[in-house]
Amino acid sequence: MILRILFCILLVFCCSSSVQAEVVKETTGVSPGKDSSCRDCHQFEFDKQHSEIPCIVCHGGSDPAASKEAAHLNMLREPAHPRHLAKTCAPCHTRQVTSATQSLHFTLKKEVNSIRRAFGAEQDLDSLVAIPQHEEIGSKLALAEDMLRRRCLRCHVYYSGDQYPETRHGTGCAACHIKFSAGKATSHTFIKSPPDSQCLHCHYGNFVGADYAGRFEHDFHWDYRTPYTKEGKTLRPYGVEYHQLSADIHSLSGLACIDCHSGTELMGNSKSGVTCVSCHLQQAGAELPLDNLSRVNGTLRLTCRLSGKTLEVPQMRNPVHDRFKGQADCTVCHAQWAFTDEATHLFRLDTDDFEPWSALYVQGSSEVERQIFSALYGDNVYKYVFMSDKITGELFSGIWMKGYEMRRWEFPIICRDKDEVLHICRPILDLHLTFV
């Protein structure tokens, strides 16, 4: 039986598991049977604030212990995971944890509810964890919710990301504050101000974040996936190759994501309210919207949080700004390009009929890619197709495939919102769901 559901919406988009660091070195001089501490075996790089805290306060286990088995008994491998925060991070960081767990980074309720309502939901959810699980699909909403839990929600603080070099990240607080590179944590030092590379562990692909860095993800079909290296291999740090286009002017000037998106916004329950005009049409005497902005001799300056570089913030003086005030968003004139992924198709297959997908085995999902490649080209044939729930980790039968009718970058598509103001439009909800 084939239940086919087609739902297309053009949404106005206003521009606006291994979780903890573990650098392990083999040590000598620890005699069998001798009680040893965690740090006798694990050589970590610590930050000053956490260096004096015993490992077992966060990770559990036993210290000292006479064996690896005894030391690791009841140990938490992911102490910063949301399910553990109340007893690990919260005792010292109560205010930050309380605020962060209500933020959009934790709940993703805006994205979740927009998709659920598009497929028939009448009630909004407070968090992604409230999305119902469905062992049987009986409605288009149930199909959309299964897609969310198992295919879409691979970039959030409950999951450690796909098995690609630059999509792995910590869970919970560690998703932003423990540095990952080449697929693993590089130290046990908590970073207060995350660099853009941390943000791009989730904000990659054709999504806000990657376009700030000037990146456009290739199509999945093998005819479009270039360039190749001299060895004939392709480079896929984010799962799919990407074109390097012009980066945002703010990125080229040295601003990191956190220079405009402060911790108050990212770890809070509301937007900071910073817009283009907040900085570029700053009125003398008005309250500054960011704590890294200052006014020196009448000139507005921004201090980059990571580099310490100070930049003068140019002000809007061209008369064209007054002429079109309130009629168009700034990006309508100032954006160089935008991605337009038209008609995103998502197929749930409950069989292993992967032959039609041979040219599309690269899916941006390591879990899907592994099963397709094994079935078509490998010896390890799975007994049934499956995909994990990205919130609980449980395995369920059925696998979600993905494809596009067209992927391209071009001059931005301009359209009007309900107030007749011009904006750049992106086909965020141009979704077609199929269940086989």
C-alpha cells in the first residue's frame, strides 16, 4: 500500500555520541591491582574553572579504583546530556541551565510546530521531546512526526550528530561549549565563547549559518557532487560536498556568529532584538543593543568577542534608505545570493529496495548512507531497514530517504509578507512526503 501525501508551502523566511572531551593517552607505571585515579589513565586538558573538580562529580564512577571495570561502574559518558543536567551542570550553573533548557536551541519548538501545523496539527508543543512516537502510521501528521524524530532532528542537543568529520558535537551544554573537530572532542576545556566552527556542526547544509560562511551544499546525485581530489576521493566533512561562494560581508569583516547572537539570546527564551538597523541606524543617546558595542567620540564601534578586533560600524546615510523605509527588508538589496531548494521529497521506505537510489546513496545522513551502500555494494546486508529515534536512540523499522527536484543558488527570490513588506523568500516548507 502506498500512502502519498503532497503538501507544498512557500514560507517567507525573514533573514534575521561521544559527548564529552576525552583525550586518552596510554600511561605506564600503574601497577595491576593498585588503586588509581581517573587522571592516572586519562590525560585531559582542563579549563581553570573545572580543573579542581573531581571527575566523578560529573561523570560518576569510582575514584580511586583498582581496575578499569570498577572505575567505570555507573559512569556517565555524557554528563552534559539534557537527561543528566539537573544533577551534573545545574548544581553550579542553576540560572544558566534553567534559562538554556527553555531556549529555542533546546526546544526547537518554532521549527517543530511550523512543520506539524503544516501537516494538520492543531496544538503546539513546548519542546521537540513532546513529539509523539508512532509505531504505526495512520495519518499525514503521524508521518510528519515520524520524519521529524528520525530524519530531521539530527542537529539538536539531545543527539551527537551524524558520523561525518564536522557534524559530530557534544550533547546538552557540551554541544556548544566542548570543542569538536574531525569527528571527536579535542579537549576537556569548556569554551565560554564558541567559534563559528562549533555553530557549523549543526548549522551546515543549505541552512542559515552555512550561507553566512558562503557555503552551498551540492545536490545528492553523484553527477553533481564535485570536485574530486587527485586520489579520486570526494571531501565530505559535512556529509555532502559544498560550493564555496561569497561569504556574508560581516563574516569577511571578522565577525563571528556570537558577535550578534549573544549568550543572552542563544541561552534564553527570547530573541535579542538585534536587527540591521539596531547597529547601522543607531541613534545618539539610544541604548546599545549589544554589550560588545561602544560609542567612541560619536563613532559606533564593535569589538569582536573572539579576536578582540575593533570595527567601526557604518551608519545608513544614503537617502535611498529613507525612500524605502518600511517597504523592504535590508537583505532584499544587500544579499548577493540565496539557496533555493525547490520541492524537497522525503520518502519513508519499509523495504530494502535501494536500486532506484544507487545514484543518490549520499544522503547527508551517515545512518542512511551506510545501509544503502551495504545493500548495493557491500557484503553486510542488514536483516531489515531501520533508523534511530534521534531523541531516545531507539531503533525503529523503516528508513527515510531524501531528494530534491532542483537545488541551485541564484539571486534571491523576493516576495511580500502579510504587511506588504518585501523580504527574501526561501522554500522552507516545500515538502513532499511519501510512505511506501
